[in-house]
Amino acid sequence: MKHARGLTMLASTALLLTLAASPALAKDGAKSKQEAQYPNATRVAPKLDLTSEKEQKQLNEGLDAVSAGDKAKAEQILQPLVDGSKSKYAQALALQGLATIKYNGGDYKGAIALLQRSLANGVMPNDTYFQLQYMLAQFQLADEQYQASLDTLAKWRAEGKKETASSYATEGNDDYRLGKYAEAIAAIKKAQSLTDKPEPSWNQILMASYAESGQGDQASKLAEQNYAANPNDPNALNNAVAVLMQAQKDPEAIQLMEKARANGTLKSESNYVNLAKLYLITGQSSGDTKPNAIKASQVLEEGMAKGVITSSSDNEMLLGQSYELADNVSKALDAYGKAASTATDGEASLRAGQLLLTESKFSQAKGVIQQAIGKGVKHKGTAYMMLAESERGLKNKPAAIAAMKMAAQQPETAEKAKAWLKKSGAGN
């Protein structure tokens, strides 16, 4: 980053592909006449060994319970098949059902172990076997085993002789997480080429991969195209803004958010707050902060007037900073006062104190600086030096010396405070 960004815009996870909550189950299909999903597979399908109608019924009931989310019933039915069935096929599908229960419960490692047992068993049709193999790659992704997921996908593709859009999307996600951005870009583009209905989340990974690999222009172009195609989608706006910011294109991010503001799709508190922060950031990077600070205050005022922005200490503090940089001292002090009334620390009061000092309002400055110190501030030395300055303004030299001695005890201001004390004749 070229300059400091005091923003909490979007969690990076918003840019990442997510898995389905409930993976598809391979039901008992020993007698199915459906068209083969893996007609060119290199694997020779074994002869199935499920001959008991009772166990076949039991297996289907157990898998139905998994699909219905009935964990207790599913385990009660499927575990006996795993432990006691003579049919390896029944064992394999029962293990898959139990793996799905583990996955849905957030136990990814447990799910992976059961699915690997199911695949090692091996007695299942090709369609079922490769469906479970692909499921394993998804489970490994969920468990952050990204290289293992890639290896499983490679095996699935080599043996199953099948290419799907979703498999390349999963590959792209794995690559992105591993920092293999060029590979992620290639995989996502391949995924998009294999379907006329690509998932929006694939574009998110593509944008993030462009941004992370230093291709900011490509990321920005894609982000803006994605938002233009989905102008009413708040996620499209948020992702576009995040990518533009990462690519150091703050003016473009502002322009995009202003379009959303104009057409009424800038609706959330975070949107308004982030737009104001963007104005302040770009203003601080320019020679004149005032124009953008005025715009920031106008955005916050509009959000508060609409009831979208709450009057929290953080938001009032931001409004105070906007007014201060816009040279609107009275409104800045009012906002800092509101922020201080609900703040858990003294930072807002300290900002107000600093502003009052610049206005030579020493008595008022002294009061709010003392309040700030009492509530706690990050830089105590600076606060005590400000207090000393207010006392000097009030021509109270003993109090100024006392405050400066406190500043001399803080590492950040010790040298400067001691020099002042020595010059004033109060140093040791």
C-alpha cells in the first residue's frame, strides 16, 4: 500500500468461493439405468456385491435421513452397515453418508477420513466412485488442505476423464489460497469457458487473483464490468470497491460508489462510512484536503439524516475529523463532543482539545484534555504536552511544568519534554 488506510472495508473472505452446505449424496444406484456420467473413465468398475434387499432398503433409509438432516437416525441406521455388512458397496455408501454428517457438522477432518475409507473400499460404480472423489476434493478445500485438494482433483480428472466448470472453479480457489495467482486465473477462465452460467463467486476469485498478482488494471476493469452488469447487487459493489482500493484506484472506487449513491443503491451504513473514509484518504494524499473533507462530511450528514448511519462514537469521531479538515471548527467540536459522550476512551476529547488549542481557547482545551487523560489515551505523553500548552496559555507556569514532567515520564515525549523543562529552568 502506498498510503495508510484507516479502513475496514471488506473481509477478504468475501472474495472467496464457498462450498455448498450439503454435498450431494450418492444414493444406491446398483439397478439404475441412467446414462453414465463417466463413460471414458480408465477405472474398471468392480462387480457390486449388495444382494440383500433388507440392507438395500436400510442403506436408502439411512441416506434419506442424512439428506433430511436427521443425524441421530442416520447414524443409527448407517453405522451398523459400516460395522457389520458383508457388502463392501453398502459399507462404502454408508461411510459416505456418515462423512456428509461430519461435514455438515463442521468436522471436516472427520468427514475426510470417512470419505477416504469409502474410496479405499472401492466397491462402487464409476459414477458413485468419481462423485465421492470429487466430494473429497471439496472437503479438503473446506479443511484448508489446498494442495491435497488439487492432487485429488488431478486424480479425479485423470482417471474419470471428465472436465467440468465447477471442478476448475474449485481448482482456481485452491490455487488462489496457495498464492498461485497465475494458475488461479487460468483455472477460473477455464471454468467460465465451460458454462454459459458461471457463478458470480468465480469472478470474485478472478478479480482477487488479478489484484494479488499486480495486475491492478485487469482487476479494476473486471470489477467495474461486474458491477455494471449487476448494479443492484450490493456484493458486486462491495467487491468492486475492495478490488479498486487494493489496486490503489481510490478515485475510481469513489466514482463507483457515487454512482450507487446517485441511483439509490448505496444503502448500508458501511457503504456510507467507507465512502466518507475514501474521500478523507484521497484528500490526505492530495495537496488540499479541504474539498474532499467537505464531501466526506456531506456523505456522513446524508447518511445520518436518512437514519442509515448511527450516531456512534466512531461515526461521530469520523464526522468530527471531516469537519476539522474542512475548517469547520464549530461543527468539528460539536461532533467530537458527541463522540466523547459515548466513547470508552479519551481520543475524541483529545482531538477536541487539540482543536481548541489552535483556536487559543486554553481554558476549554485544558478541561477536555484532562477528561481525555482521565478516560485513557493511546499517547499519554502527547496528551500531557498538550495539557502543558494549555496551562502556558493560561499563564500558569507551575501547572505547565507539572504537566511537562508527566510528559517526560513517557518514552515517546521524554526527550522533548526534558528539553523544555531544562530551558524553563525546571529540569534536574
